[in-house]
Amino acid sequence: MAVDVEIASAVAILTLNRPEALNAFNTAQMERLLAALREIRGNDVVRCVVVSGAGDRSFAAGADIKEMAGMSQYEGLAFGRLGHAITKGLADLPQPTIAAVNGFAFGGGCELALAADIRLAADTALFAQPEVSLGIPPGWGATQRLPRLTGPGLAAELIFTGRRVDAAEALRIGLVNAVYPAAELQEAALAMAGTIAAASPRANRAAKQAMATAFGSSVAAGLDSELAMFAASFGTADQREGMRAFVEKRKPSFARGEPLTGQDRTPPGR
């Protein structure tokens, strides 16, 4: 399975398991992850959830660019909706959630971590939202969740440049709660999860629901807007060049001033 689920001592451990692809998301893995989140949501035994990646190199290296490269706007919209369902599914779990980021967290992988309540990082972790180099904006929640963690100015810098953030900087800017030696990350995440699981599950769920009201409606509206822009980027020259360059392992060459068409401005399904 591309996603492993283990439940022990009231803690659910979700492991993204495509290490040969740096745990990058393809549709099959995304569907399995969404199903796992739905199963956990209805499991009253689970009091905390830990998400991590298989292997010692990557949490999740984003979406599978080879799969995305040929998508139309309609296919991009469906893919974006599936990504939103996953990150929203994690964010909306009634149980507290911890992302144990054990390596690369790029694109959708970073956005999955952003959707968790708590982020713990290995000292080898790297974060990035590199979508602009592929000719698309972030599409799974970064435009809404990242500014709320780091502040709008720094979030804008990270999204517009796509630069990588190491674990030390991630801690300094508030992107993660704590950093541990790589060999100790999983143990630390499970220890925190155990502490959470030992507390009142009713109180923790109530507290999580109360905290969500601080941002709920504005996040929802922003996510709708983000999804529209993400879908509209598919089929554009920038998207084709950005993803073709990634697959061909070269730097992209974007044309200056590609005009927006009416189709670009009004994605399907809006």
C-alpha cells in the first residue's frame, strides 16, 4: 500500500510509503490517504494522529510531476480538488494531528504538513513551495495556511521564489514547533502523541474545534479561490514548459507576459 496505517495506544500513525519516489503523491496514493483519513475520522479509539514519510530522505516530495504534466484544466481541477480533500481532511480531523517531517516537504508535501495542528521536523528536513517554477501556483492550501504561520510577507517570499527552508530556519520563522536529530524524530512525535492521547479526548476535540473558529470562514473562501487559480494554470504555456523542464531535468524558460485568456480567468466548474 502507498499509505500504511497503524493504530497503537490510541495513536494512529499514517506513513506515506512510496520511498522509491520520495513519497511523491500520485492519484492512487492520494486516494488511499484520503480513505485512511476518513477511516480515522470515524474511529473513536484514535485520540491523536501522526503523519510521516517512509525512508530517511523524504516526508513527501510534492505531487507526481510526470502525472501532472499533461493535465488539462479539467484534469488539473480534479487533481486540485483531490489535494484539497486530503489537506482539508487532515485539518478537519477531530483528533489532534502531528506532522513528523523527516526529510523533503515540497509542494503538496509541505501543504500536507501545513494542514497538521503541530509540525515537528528532523534536523535534515527541507521545506519549499516550488510550484511557480512549474508554471502553476500552490494548489493544496499553501496560499491560505502558510501566511497564518509565518506572516504574509515571508509567506509571499517563499511562494514567489520557491526557495528551500531548512529545519533551523523553519523553527525560527514558526513553520515548525520543534526540531530533533533525524534518528530521534519519530520517537519524539510518538511521545508527544502519547501525551495528547492521555488527555481528555472530549476536551482536546472541543479545543481544536474552538481554535478552528478563529480562521474557518476566511480560510474556506481563500481555499476556493486558490483552487480556481490552480486549475486555471493547467494548459497554459507556463505550466507545460515548467513541468516539461522538470521531467527533462533542465531549467524552465518561461515566456514573458503570457496573456491571460478568458478560459484562464474562469476555470471549469466555477
